[in-house]
Amino acid sequence: MAIGEDPHGIVGPTQRTMPGMSDSTNSVRVVPIETVLLRIVLAFRVLGFVWMVLLVIGAFLTDDSADRSVVVAMTALAGTWTLVTIWMARSPDRIKSPWFAVADLLVAIVVANISFWAGAESNLYGGYPISSIAVVAYASDLKWTLGAGVVLFLNQWIGMEAEGSSPLTDQLGSVVFLVYAAIVGYGFDLIRERDAMRRAAQEELEAQRLQEIRNMEQRLLADQLHDSVLQTLHAIRVDPSDPDQVSFLARTQENELRRTIRTFRSSFEQPFITAMFAARDDIEELYRAEIDMVCAFDAEMTVELNGLVEATREAMINAAKHSGSDVIIVHCAHEGGHLTVLVRDRGHGFDPDGDTDGSGIANSIVRRMQKLGGTATVQSTEEFGTEVELSLPLR
């Protein structure tokens, strides 16, 4: 294991989206069904109040027998409670409270008696009591909604019976509350049931998607182990007599396994950290050098980061080719808005003020970093080796 390297071989999250698989978080946002039902309730309430206002205006124009003070008071009560309902709807838990449902039903009963108390010849409450049925349906289920319908039905029936002037046909018209209660209560229950089925199916599909990703990762890992680890072990077993060759094969295989682990665990499609270690592995294999790399930063690869990787590659190549050092140390860290890479060896140094083009420093490193908006600093002595520091500002 490289000096200072994470023993797990990765810095970052443990899950990534596999190519070709869509992320469920990018799907179209679905409005929660309870939000939809709440909007229906508010629509019932507002339309019911508007219906009532239109009937009241008509009564003022055509019915002189109606007590206008009572009509105005009942209309004001209905309007005020409509505003209360809208305010309560800002928190679905409040409007779902059984206490609010009971209070709403009581207000509906009072408003439903406006025609009796005002002595009006026609119905003045409009659709306001019906909106209370929707409130109860939102707060509970079908049986309680039917109960609210029964209460409103009995209120109208008893009121007409007590008044004594309403024909049987008008009394039977109160059945409309039972009909609305059955339709709205059953409709809300059915919508919730279908939504629960939809969410269960969606969760099952998501579980299948995740299982497919895991299966794909397992297949990729199995192929990787077969194509690399098994072949390397076979090569070592066939010719174990050369310790340098065995050590080189083991080191190469270790690097390849760590690169695979980083790729699987990174949350990015093209991880910077994977590119850095891939460059390290290529140089180790090409020059039979040992490079200890520590990288505590990861991000999605960009043009600038790719340029930094290439500059780091050149610095490692120079150290592997010219320093003669047994170990080359590479450290990468993000601090103060800058990503810094330090490549250090303890081999044969050189004169940084002399001709460095032959080592690729001036063209391949310094100027490359300048084009990226970064800097490259080279320090070297014959006694203590060479140190190349690359710095790149991150957006």
C-alpha cells in the first residue's frame, strides 16, 4: 500500500450511477396526492362560497321577505370561515385535524340554516355545506364522510319539517348531501388507494433498478478479477524465480485493483482521483518506478483538471527517468480554493536555472500550468533532489 494512502483506496461516496442507468432523482417531480386532494378541498370551499354569494345577491334583488341582517351575518360567517380554511391549509396537518373537521361541520350546519332563519323563500346556502363534506373526506375516510352527509341531511330534513311549509319533494332534495358524501368520500379513498399502489410499484421498480446496478457492478468486478488478478497470479505461479518480476507484477496488480475500487466507489462518472492514480500506474509500469501517491480530493473531470493530471504525469516521468530515486512521492490536496500537487524525489537534482527543456519542465509543465491559469514551481538541488509544486485555482 502506498505511504499515507487510504487503506480502502478511495476518498468519496460509496455509490455511483452506472452508465446507461438513469438517476431517479432526475425524473419528473410528482405532486404528492395529499396536496392534490387539499387543492380539491379548497376548490370546493371557494366555489361553494361563490355559489352562496350569487344566491344571496339574487335574493336581495328578488326576495323582499328575507331578513337581510341575518343573510349578511351568515354570508360574513361563511366568508370568514373560507379565509380560515385557506389559512389552515398552509399546514395540511392542521386542516386534517379532527377538531377542525368538527368545527367546519358546525359552521356548515349554521350556514345551511340561513334560509330558515332569514325567512327566505329559496335556498341561500348554495354549495357551502357540500364543501364541508370535502373537508371531512380529506381529514378521514368514507365512513366519516358519510356521517357528515347524514348530519347535513338530517339538519335540512328536520328544518323543513319544523318549518312545515316545504313540500316532500324539497325535503327529499336534502338527499343531495348523502349523494355528495358517498361520491367525495369514495373518490378520495379510491385516489389514496391508487396512489399507495403507484408508490408501492415505484418502490419495487426502484429496488429492481438498484438490484440491476448491483448485478452489473458484480459482473464488471468479476470480469476485472478474471482478466487481471487471475492472470497475474498465473504469471507469478509459472515463473516465481525472479523476485523483482514478482514484486513488479504484484505492485502492478495492486494498483489496478485500487483503481477499480476507486472507480466503483466514486460518485463521479469521470473521477479526477482515478485519472491521477491511472497516470501513476502507467508510469510505474513503464519505468519500473515506485511512486507513493496520496490524493485527498476528487471531482468530476474538467479540462483544467485534465491539464493538471497531464502536468503531474510529466513531473512523475521526469522524476522516474532522471532522478534515480528509489521512491517518488506525490501529494495532492485542496486548500484555500486551490488544488495543489507536490511531486518530490530524493534523487539526483539539477540546476532549475539552466536548460530544463530536456527534462520537459519548461514546455510540458510550467507553460501547461500557465495556460490553465495555474502555476508551477520547481526547486532542485544535487544533494536533496527535486520538488515540483503545481497549483491550480478551482472555480
